[in-house]
Amino acid sequence: MNYQVALITGASSGIGKATAENLAKQGIKLILLARRAERLETLKTTLSAQTQCHIIACDINDHATLENELSNLPVIFQNIDILVNNAGLALGMSPAHETDWIDWQTMINTNCMSLAFLTHLILPGLVKRNHGHIINIGSIAGTYHYKGANVYGATKAFVEQFSGNLRSDLLGTAIRVTNIEPGMLNESEFSLVRFKGNETKADQVYADLEPLKSSDIAESVSWILNQPGHVNINRIEIMPVQQASGGPITAKKV
Ligand code: 8X3
């Protein structure tokens, strides 16, 4: 497919950064969105030999700024045809009754509200041009239950259902939608954020394991985008070999 401009959220690290690097190799112009301006500037400099980048340094939950930035894009970046909704986070792994409300709110705002907000902003342009691809970064936590996933898993179930429902609404157009559902992935700040900067806890998650790398997911993004125009990859679930779903669990009577 002949794509020209990709908007990638959470572009400063992990899957977002690896996706930016891959799409740059394909000469796709990039709008890099994340909070950390310095990191985006560095990435822009690194990619400058391959493609042109436009930086939007803002919190994805700052919808007013987001709307303003996207209404005032330089001309060459205006016809976005790839949206990679990658920004998202997990906060905590405590049982539901021991969590902080603010963590639940932050996950719902970032993973659901802001993903929906940005999609809502971009979608009319895609439909008008009858061209484009929305790639959502979901999670296996949207399908499989596990202890401590409570609201995080639920937000990713939202992303999966939203992706499928978009497909239904976009039927009859050439626009494609995919939900990528990765399992355990290192080389991102996922666990560090989940455990609020506790490196020991974050490292324990991956001890004696070979988790996915951000580049594994970026490769999938490229494969999905480069399918012939009549092909839509609806969802793709990817785990490291050392991860599988465990099925129902039980507890003895107390
Ligand atoms: C994160 C994947 O396996 O840590 O989205 O829940 S997992």
C-alpha cells in the first residue's frame, strides 16, 4: 500500500519508537507524538537521513493541545494515512480492592479515552480520502484474565472491541483497522511504569525469560501495513515462546 504519513503515539520509546524507525526506512513521513520533547528531538535527528519528522510534544490526555496541534500541521504532514495508537500504560498489579482510584482513572483516560479521542479526530480525514490504516496496540490482557490486570486488561478489551467495531463502521471504505495484541515485552518502559519506577520489581517480571522486543511488534506493523489493499488483518496476538495463557484458576475455601 502506498502510505505517506504516519502519526505514532508514544513515539519516544518502546513499540512506538521501534515502529517509527521501521516506517522511516520505508520513507513514510512521521508525526511523532509523546510527552518527552528531548527524546523526540533525538529520534527526529536520528531518522532525518531517511524521512521527515514532525514532533508533537504533548500529553495524549491534553485533548485541547492535541486538537490544536493537529489542526495546524505543516502541509506535508496533513494527509495522515496511518495512525498507530500505541500510547498506553498499566499501573500497578495489586488486587482490585487494594488499588488507587487515580491509577484506574489514568489507565482509562490514556488507554481508552485518548485513543478514542485521537481516532475520532483522524477518522474523518481518512474517510474523506478513502485511504488509511488504523493500528491499535492492544494487549493479550484484553483477552486473557490474570491477577492484577483488573482495569488494565479491561482497557485493552475496550481497544479490541473498538477496533472491531471500527471495522464494521468502515465497511465499504478502503480503510483498514488492526488490533495488535502483544504479550510480555521488554525493552520498553512498560513494567517500570507499571511498578512506578521500581526497577527491581520491573526486572523480576522478565527474569529467566526471553520476552518480546519492541522490534518484534514493529515488524508486525510493517507486515500488516504491507498487505495487499484487499487484505485486512483484524487482530494479531503475539506472545514470547515462554508465555502462554493459564486458563481458569481456583482458590480453596477459607
Ligand atoms: C502487556 C502484556 O502479558 O504483560 O500488555 O499483560 S502482559
